[in-house]
Amino acid sequence: MCKYINKTKQNNITPISPFAEYTDNAELVEALNAFSEMRNKIKRPMTDRAKKMMLDKLDSLADDDKSKIAILNQSTMNCWQGIFEL
């Protein structure tokens, strides 16, 4: 048996997603999750810090939720790693 195995217990606390804290709009959260899922499928997952940075950029690109959803859907549909103006 390896003596370097960490025997501490894993805590069962699930960290809160930056997306859940960002908005109450269910459609926007769905678009954010779809973008994140697409990133995982193209083997380019985002860290929580990268998600927060992406949300800041999303705020700079659009003022309303409808535009933010369109930006996210555009990137998801085209399998882009980032978000860009419409």
C-alpha cells in the first residue's frame, strides 16, 4: 500500500456555481450552462475563475439578458471557446 495516499475525508460541500450567483433569469442560466457544457465537450473546460471572467466580459458586451443569451447561443452554436459581439 502506498504511504503517500491522503487519508483525509472529502467534504461533501458542492461549491456554488458562479452562474447561479450571476442571475435569476432561468433562460440566461440555461444558456450559460449550455456554453459551459459545450466547452467541456470540446475538451476546453472553464475554471470557476474563467467563468467569472467570462461573466465580466459578457456584462461589457451586453446590457440586457436577451442580448447576453444571444451572445452565448452564438458561441455555443459555433463551438467558439470565447464570447464575442453579435
